Amino acid sequence: MNRETLSAQRHAIVSGIAGNMMEWYDFSVYGYFAAIIGRQFFPAENPVSSLLAAFGVFAAGFLMRPLGSLVFGHVGDKNGRKLALTASVGLMAIPTFLIGVLPTYEQIGIWAPLLLVLMRLLQGLSVGGEYTTSSIFLVEASASGHRGFLGSFVPFGSCGGVLLGSGIGAAVTNLLDHASVVSWGWRVPFLIGIAVGGLGFWIRQGLNENRVPEGGRRTSTSPVREAFRTERATMAQLIGLSAVGAVGFYMCFVYVTTYLRRIDHIAQSQALDINTISMAVLLLLIPGAGVLSDRLGRKPILLAATGGMFILAWPLFWMLHHTDLRVILLGQIGFAVLSACFWGTISATMVELVPNRLRCTVLSVGYNIGLAILGGLTPMVAVYTINRSQYDLSPAFLLMAAAAISFVSVLGLRETYRMPLVTPATPAAEAA
């Protein structure tokens, strides 16, 4: 590999990390302060009702992801990956900052939750085009035999953003007293988001557009229409693959801070400390999982991740519900190890499944429908199931069900790690 190619790959990696870090920092800090946001924007006599309303708005952002996937998938397939990536990172920064300055229900009444919902919808629209487009950009830019490694930097950046959000959240709750956090401190992470977003936008402005792979010309028809006509089975497969990632990530690394505080009665600062350490472990392990998938194949790593999550979900949740903070930390680190195996492998796996000409659209739609339905609803459903069943470990069964769906989906995959990335167009696509 020559120096020019190495330089281009380094720039692609930095761009993928920076953009995803910013997107997921902004998107996740909402989850960490959901309980406070619920009281500020959805006041109710029952705190569970406020929390359910706050996580309902969290889910609303995810429900916009399929629409964002259509918009940015079309842009990426018709106008290039760079434009889609740059636009998505810019669209995320502004509503995040505005959440930090929104007046509360006490100040402007019903307009406060309505404006909050609008900001979350704009965030969801942006995220719908980010993860899959950056996955495609990095995997297409990688050298043969390194697609898993380069693809792993997409979830690496996403987890880095969640880690950054968790770390800043922990700093806010440790440095400020509880009254200050509730009054104004929760706004600080959102206000910082504009600087993180500006950095991501600046880095992506310097991207070089990937050359369309040979045999992978851009479609001259509508990518959305062609994708739904020729690749419906692939999109359904992507939804199944993403199930355990969607439920697992938002349960074990976003909702978990609320779980530890409300169910285990741990201070918010301690819950965020535990989450930050676990996220750091996840971050460090993801590239290694990508390397393993380049050496051993995608299926063995994904089967280990999904099968392990099914078997260990309940025991690890039992550890999260323990009275000893060290046991709780070990339980969440266990989830981090299994999640790293999944996230370090899934980016390259998804890109390798889809024909070149429709990659942005098919991946964006398939992946984001799964994330919208499963990931966005996970915190709200977890709160509801515990409140309804009065069984504190009930979220583990949601995770087991998602793991079973993904395990079956992985079994149906063909192994692609040694196959060329260029895939022939389908007969229907050629006719179009």
C-alpha cells in the first residue's frame, strides 16, 4: 500500500470517527438526562409517567430515522457519499444546541414539549443517514483484507461519542450539586454539542469523494424505488441482524444509567461513572473484533456475539441489579465484551451484503427501520415492563428475544469476508 493510499485511509478513518462521535454524543446525552428532562418538560405527579414521556420523545427521534435513511440514502447513491456525510453532521449540531436553550414547561407551557419533540425529530432525521453512509465510505476505501478493521471505526466513533457524552455527563453530575444539575447543569452537554458538531463538519469538508467501485456505477433511476423493487429480502435481513445491536446498545449503555439510579438507587454520578468505564472497554475492543472478522470470518464472530448475548443476558442483568458496585461494573463490562464482538463486525458485514449501486439506500433503510422500531423503543419498553411486571430483571428477556432474532439471521448469512466487494447488478437492476 503506497503512501498516498495510507494517507487517504487515515483521513477516511478520522472523518468517520469524528462524524459518528459528534452524532452519537448529541443523540445519547438526551438518554443520560432523560429523568431530569422528563420533570422539566413533562411534569406529572407520578415520576414514572414523566420518565415514560421523556423516553417517548427519545423514541420519536428514532422513528424519524427511516425517513432520514431515504433522504440521505438517495443523496449518497445519486450525489456521492461526501455530500450525504457532510449534510448529516451539520443537521445534527443545530437542534442539539437548541435543546440546551429551550425554555421549560413551567416557562412556556405546552410549547416546551412540542419544541423538544421537533428538535428530536430533526436529530433523528440526521442520524438516519450517518451510520450506514460512513460505514460504506470506510469499507469502500479499505484495502483488501482490512474491511472489517476499517469498518469497525464507524461503531468506534459512535461509541466514542456515547463515551464522551457519558464522561461529560459524569463530570457535570460530579462537579455540580443535584439542585444545580436539575436547574441548569443538564443543559451543558447539549450546549457543548455545537462545538463537537463544528469540528466534525470541518473535518468532513476535506473529504475526497470515493471513486465508485468498478462495476458499481451509480443508478440512473430512483435508488429508493429500485431498492424496494429488487432488495426487499436484503433489507429484511438487515433488520434481523440489527435487532440485538439496537436493543442491546440502548438498553445496556443508555437506559442503564436510569436503571441503576431508579432500580438500584445508585447516585447518578456513580451510575455515569460505571457506564463511562464500560463504554471505554467497549471502545477499546471494537477494532480488535474487526481484525478478528478479517482473519476468522464475519459469521463466527457474529454467532459468538448473538449466542453469548442470549445465554448471558439474564446473568449479566442479575449482576447489574447487585448491591456491590464492583459486581455491577463487571456485569456491564460483560455486556461491553459481547457488544464489541457484534459492533466490530457488523459494518463490513452489512456493506458486503448489498450491491454497489444501491448500498446507501438499502443499508440506510434496512438498518434504520430496525433501529427505529427496536432501539428507539427499548428504554421506554424497559421502564414499562418493570413497572408492569414488578420484576426488576424483566429487561433481560427483551434482550434475549432480540439476540435470538439476530442469531437466526446470522445463520442465514453467506460468508463474505474473502469475497470481492464489487457485486454484480441484479437482472432487475440491469433492466432498469
